[in-house]
Amino acid sequence: MNAPLDLTIALPVKNEESNLKGCLESIGPDFAKHVVIIDSGSTDATIDIAKSKGVSIVNFVWDGKFPKKRNWFLRNYNLKTKWVLFLDADEYLTQDFKKELTQKLETEDDKVGFWLNYTIYFIGKKLKGGYPLNKLALFKVGAGEYEKIDEDKWSNLDMEIHEHPILDGQIGYIKSKIDHRDFRGVSHYMDKHNEYASWEAYRYMKTYNNHDARASWTWKQRIKYRLMRSSLIGPIYFFGSFVFYGGWKDGATGFVFSILKMSYFTQIYCKIKELKNSKP
């Protein structure tokens, strides 16, 4: 039996009883040295599930300002491993990913972090096309933290969602995918993206003309925030998802998924216009 990786897997959660058990089972009992739940006052069976799996539990109460959940954890939790992986409760480690991750950590110690890839499931179907999902969610402890964005509770999102880690060093890439599933349904998906849209609109208003804030953006963020000034952002994202990135391969499911993407980005544009019009 191989020794556990010198890795802490941190799961920020709130009311994740539908997803958490499967997520923890996909990690397994001996894959990482430490698995910890960062909970924001769950009122369902989330904590009971975590206790039944023997993982550590940390409570987080957000005051509406910086830092949010992930940066708070990095700054306040006594991490004793070399690496930390932030994993959402609706993300499930595959055997291929675990195998490649083990190999990468053994052979690419010059890297300070790794971009990770994810499959996307929507209304029960694994999508073949659509925008690829990748995140910089694995990095060495002490190599950096998520973007610092000073906000005054723009939304109820107490965790970094579209902020990305800013790391000092070379970044690697893991090709094998983590399965991104969510068993909370379409209503939750739409409610969640409504909150995301509000946050994105406020962030645009606060940071677009701030040179220091823009300096840390990835090239994808630069394109996204440039497009937010145009009412065409929704159709552009629909075309990209359904045509350019092959959403058509998924038939009707791919079509409605792309429609929801278009709706989401159109919503951001509308919220930005609303904020501009209401600003003194």
C-alpha cells in the first residue's frame, strides 16, 4: 500500500448533503494525509456525513469582507502538508486523476501549482462539448493565495468563486479530469448563477478601471471583462459554447446548457448597466 500523499484536501461546504458523501468516497481513506471540511453553518446532514467519514471539521463565519473562506483557511489553519488541494463537494476524484496527480507530485517538484481539468455533468448527462472547465486549485502551501478583492458583501457568496490563486513560481498541468457533478438540480444551478452574476457585476464596477487589480488577471479574465461592456456578450458565449467548443455534440442538452450560459452572461451585462444607471 502506498503512503498517503503529502497533501491536504480542503473542502469548503455549506449544506452539501447531496454531494459530500460521494466526494469523500472518491478521495478514499488513504490517498491524502489530511482531509478537512470548512463549513459555513450547514443546517442539513453535512456535518454528520463528515463525522461519519472521520475528516476534520473547521467552522467559518464570514463578516462580509476579505478574506473569504479559502484565503481565511490558508491564513488561519495550521497546514502541515507540502501541498493543498481545494475541492468542491460536487467534484469527484477519478482514478486516472489520482494516478496522474501522484506521478506529478513525485516528478515535478519544481512546480508550485497545477492547473486541473474537470468534466461537466448537466441534468444527469456528461457533456462532450462546451467550454472547458479548468482551475488552479492545487498548489504548494505558502506559494501564494487567492486574489485579494476588497468587497462589502456584494452577495452572500462567502467563498472565492471566480478569484484565482496568485502564485510565485512555475505552474504545471494535470490532464486527467476530475468529475464535476451536482445533484442539487437545475433550480439550484440557476439560483447559484444569479448570485454569481451579481458578484461579477459588482466586481466589474469596482475593478475594471483599477490598474493594480487588472494586473493580476489571467488572459481569460481580461477577455471576459472586456466583453462585459457589450450587450453581445451573451450571444458570443452561446456561439463559443455550442459551436466553437462543440456543445452541439450533446444535442438538446448541449443546446440548453449553452442557452443558460448565454442567459448568465446577459444577466451580468444587465446588472452592470443597472448599477451604472443607479450610481450617483
